[in-house]
Amino acid sequence: MKTIDVEEAQANLAVLLGEVERGEDVVIARDGKPIARLTRVTPIKRRQPGMLRALPGWRDFEFDPSVFAPMTDEECAVEGWPL
């Protein structure tokens, strides 16, 4: 990690950005005290629908909408839910 003074950063911003693009972190300091860090931004990967199916155990998963269906009064009583 490279540390430079504010005035040097202002004078050489384009050079510093080139270094950051290559993966180096640059700390900008004022009077020897760090105040900012330039670091490379990593692009966010967009999630693709169905990515979980690649994991073991999810390959043959089938959605069952009855899981989210309301419970009947009898089912609630069996589970101990008050009516």
C-alpha cells in the first residue's frame, strides 16, 4: 500500500488512478495522517435465476405451492395453534 500527500495526489491523480486500476491501494495523507484510501472497485456480479440448482441437493427440487396454503382449523388444532 502506497501513502502519498494530498498535494502529490492532486498533481498526479491520473497516475494514481492507473496504479489503482492495476490493483494497488493508495492512501492519501494530510500532514502525515491518513485521510482517504483509493482502492479498486470490483464490479458486482448479477445473480442469475436458477443459480441454486447448481448446488448439490437442489438439482431435483420442485416447488410445492401447498406449503404456503392456509392451514385448516383441524390442522391448526393438531399443531396447537389457538383458533
